[in-house]
Amino acid sequence: MSRLPIIRMQLTEQTFFSRLSIILSSLCVIHCLSVPFVIILLPAVAGFFSSTLESIFILSVIPISFFGFYPIWKKHKNHLLMAGYVASLLLMIGTHVGFHALYNGLHFIETLLMFAGAFLLGYVIYKNNKHTHVCKNPHHEHHHD
């Protein structure tokens, strides 16, 4: 049985990736909420807000959120937070792939699901970081900002 390689990062790198993944999740939320209005109000720039931009967001959120979430998570291993993290990524990826491949035209539902995934991702990473500050597990130590 293979094990994931141990990822060792400095606290500043963990904090950077955590904050960056929350920012990217927030940008995804802003993107999801703004696209319908931009398409309606400014058809000339509608092409910029295409599925390509959405793909770039998702492809960047996956590795960045991993480096912001996993090193902190492995200290306390809150499985509920891991489930939320995985669910948020699956929701975002599944929505992007599924709606663009199968259900093109249901943009409102796609926007709601993508918003839910991006919001959940930001929330889970935030809670993961907060858990570090309140964790009372005597078997590991946390470094605070």
C-alpha cells in the first residue's frame, strides 16, 4: 500500500497557500455571481467569461487549495473537514465537467452549484485554519500566526 509523500512546508508557506486558496475560492464565487450579469449587460466581453476562464480557476484552485489545506489538516485530522474539502472540489469539478459536457444551457443551476462548491471550499479552509487555534490535542502542537 503506497502512502502519500509527507509534505513539509514552513508555516509561512502554509499560511500563504491557505490565504491564496481562500482568495481563489472567493474569486470563483465572484466569477459565478458576475457572469450572468456581464453576459446580459456587456455582450462584447462575454467571451472573456467563458468556460476557459472557469477551467483555469478550477485547475489553479486544486493544487493551491491542497497546499493550503493538507499540511494544516494532517496535524489534527478532522475527517469532517476533509470530507468537506473533497466534496467542495468534487462539486466544482463535477459541475464544470458535467454542465459543460452534458447540460449546456442550464446556467442558473450551474452557477448555483459552482457557487456552493467555491463557497464550501473557502469555508472549509477557513475552518481548518481556525481549528488549529482551538485544537486541544496533546499529541501535536500548532504554530500560530
